[in-house]
Amino acid sequence: MEDPKEEVATIMQELEISFPVLLDTDGKIADQYQVTGFPTGYLLDKSGIVDSSSIGEVSADVLTPFLHALQ
């Protein structure tokens, strides 16, 4: 959030991240989604509507049932 594009690109390369990353250079999206901590995760349904959210790291054991429910 609000990090320069070049810095994000460097980190993505170092961590070998291949998925799309949203750049929120002015913090508007964080405000819209009420981000209050990092990491913040969102699960979207097939229509793109936020189904659930969480603040903090989420384990695969916790995440898997939510993913199955969205199918």
C-alpha cells in the first residue's frame, strides 16, 4: 500500500511472485476495503463480491473450507 511501483516490482522478482498484484499508490483502495492491518485477505465469490475477509496470516487448514464453499 502506497509503495512505489519500482519497489514492489523488485520485491515481486525477489520472491518470484507470478500472480497479479494490485498497486494502491494513493491508498484509496485500502480505504474502500477498510484495510486496518497487514496482511488482509479477501475471498470473492464468482460475481466478484467480497464473501469474507481476514486480517493476518491464514493457514491452508483455515482457508480450504472457505474455498470449497465458494465453488
